[in-house]
Amino acid sequence: MVKFPEASKRLFHNVYVCRSCNTKMRSIPKKINLKELKCKKCGKRNFRPIKKGVTKAGPT
Ligand SMILES: [Zn+2]
């Protein structure tokens, strides 16, 4: 779906996924490291970086 590197960067840069409910949240890495980011859905603070390009388009 995303064909342009810049668009991809804009979409996935600093985006993290909640480990509990898979909600996507945009934040800076510092907040993740300090666990300052709170999931808007489940309220937990465990996040992982989003996998680039795997959201909708898939590997193909
Ligand atoms: Zn969550």
C-alpha cells in the first residue's frame, strides 16, 4: 500500500504497538523507555515498536 519511503517513514516512525491489545500509539522512544506512554485502551505501559509495512498491506 505504501509505496513511498517518505510516506512509510511518516506512518511508522515513532509508532508503537501495545503488547496487550495491539493498539497503535505514536510516541518518542524516550517515553517508551521510561514507560511514560500509557495505552489509551487498556492503560498498560508495555509497548513494542511497530513492524514496518505489516499493518495492512502485508509482505506482498
Ligand atoms: Zn493496550
